[in-house]
Amino acid sequence: MGDLIDIRTLLMNSSFLSLFFAIGLFLFSRFYPTFNGIKLIAGALLINFFSLSLNGAQQHVPDFISIVLANSAIYVSFYLVLLGFSRYLSVPIPKSSWLSLVGFVLMLIGMMHFTFNQYDVNARIMIMSSASAIQLVLISLLLLKGNDEFGKASMRVLSSICLLSAAYFSLRVFIVSQSVQLDFFMNAGLLHSMVLIVYQVLVVSFSFSIVWMTTTNLELKLRLQASLDPLTQVYNRRALDEIVADSDVDSKLNQVPLSAIMLDIDYFKKLNDGHGHKAGDTVLQKLAMILTKNTRENDSVARYGGEEFIILLPNTSREQAERMAENLRIQLSDEHFSLDNGSDEALHISASFGVATRESEIENWENVFKRVDVALYKAKRTGRNKVESA
């Protein structure tokens, strides 16, 4: 069966496949310049094109070019893939990556020795397969450390492909070590033809994964933009409705309380009229930061409209919600709001708070919102800068 698969033809096919995807990734990087590392991976595929082309030219060009230089270039292309994904995912290269440099030096010495001093095709195959396996394991480990914003599925799939490929190269080392001596790589047979199929799978996988990860990241950013208030970067009212629906179901299923805090900046219109809308925007932004910083991870802060904010508090009793509202009120009262207008002027603001907790499982959430709204305006009517419950 090995005679049916011509290695030289596979080398040419693999080289042009690398060229095709290298061009594709270079073009892709131009459309998405904010994503780092794509050009490095494209460059790796371009180097792979030249190295496989040179490898396929054995007996037509000097051995130093078609064997030593070509295989060294393949090794470099793997390292560029590692470096490219490191920059793309903003993940530091593993500390064990120093093995890559050591491996390159050892591989270069070995390829030179077993090409010019002691001609040994089997030894060269084992050296190159071992080097490839090490590089692929490093790439796989790096992918597993990637941020969720690029999609766990894409990183795990590519990591698995790299590990399977590394396993193939390791198996190839073992089989070759037990095999008869080969006289010429182009006549090596099925096992060694398969290595080029593996290279093709890796080229396609690297390229496809970049597109997959980029698409996942962009979709996530679009969803965040659609759910965040553009000024304050907390949830908007549309996102709040979705969060409320999910929290409402969880609260009923687990039979735990669900509370809400609504707050409104006192005399905000006077602030806007006296200092301008830019100052008002600055206050809203800093207020949102304070609310986010001083609430729990599973709480949800949303801008409800104008200078009104709502904080949704899962698994929180009325007493706990009142304490949190009071702590936030004190925090805001003590805060100095600089206006970022080049002056040393700072504002002191206060806010009025309303608190409500769902009384029973049969109470709908619209009624809770009505009660928290009533509590807020009671706080405003009775002196402002205070917390009221309903």
C-alpha cells in the first residue's frame, strides 16, 4: 500500500497547502489587526511551504539544503506557531520552552552528523519526530492556558489535535528504532507518508482554530457591547431583564431570597446644570465603578435610566440588602469625585436608596420592582441620602 502513496507528491501537496493557508492567514490578520500573533503563525506556514518544497527536492539540490536546512526550517515553523499562539492568547510561553532552543541545537547537530558523517535516514527520522513531538506538546500546554474569551472548545480541540500528533510522532520514533535501515526517505513507505498527512491536518487545524477563536472572541465582545451601558460599562436595562429572569427562576427553584437595591443620585440635575453634562457623565462613570467594586461577584449592577441604578442581589435577605445599601450610601458620601477637567475641584455627592425583597414565591418580579421604586422615592421625599425599604 505504501507504493500507492508517493512521498514526493505528498510533500508538494503539503507545501502548497501551507502556502494557501499562509496567504489566507496573512489576509485575515489585515482584517483583524487587533489580534496579535496571527502573522507569526502565517509566517510559520510560509516557512513550512519552503521547507517541504526543499525536502521534496532531494537528489535535485544539495543535501544541506534539502535535508538539514529544510528540516531545521520545519522545526522553526513549529516554534513560530508556539510564539504566535502565545501572543494571540496573551499567555506566556511555558517555562519549559527552553527545551525548544536546546532541541533545535541538538537537532541541527544530529541532522548534520547523520547526513554527512554517518548517513542514517532512520536516525534523522527519529530526531525530527522527537523534536516535532516536543514542540507540539508545548503548543498543546499553552493552548490549555488560554483565556475563556477565545472559547474553551476551540482551544481544547486544537490542543487535542496537537497531543494526538505528538503521540503519532512518538510512535513513529519507536517503530523506526525497531525497523530495518532505510536507504532513501522518498522510498520510506506508508508510515512515513502519513507524517505528511499529519502536517496537513496541523496546518488546517492551526488556521481553522485561529478563525474559530477570533469569531468566538468577536461574538463575545458584541454580546457584551449589547448588554452594557456604553457610558458606565455596567449592565443596561435590556441585560438586566435577562438577568432578572434567570435569577428569578434560580431563586424559586432553590427557595432562597432575591433582593434588589435601587439608587438615585441626589440633585443630579443641579449638578448637570452647574458643572455641565461632561461632569455629570464623569460622576456616573465613577459611581458605577464604586458600585461594581463594592458588590459581590454574583451581584448584578445595572444602569436603569438617567442617574438611577439597580443592584440585583441573589440569595440575599432584606436585612443583608439593607446593610449593603447603607454601606454603599456611606461609601458614596465619603467619596471625592474629581471632574477630570484639569482643575482641582472635586464634588461630594449623595444618593438615596430603596430596598425590596420578594416576599413569597408567588410574588412576581414586576411587583418587587414597584416596591423598590416606592422605597427609593420615599427616601427622596423624607430627606434624601438615606436607605428605605418596602
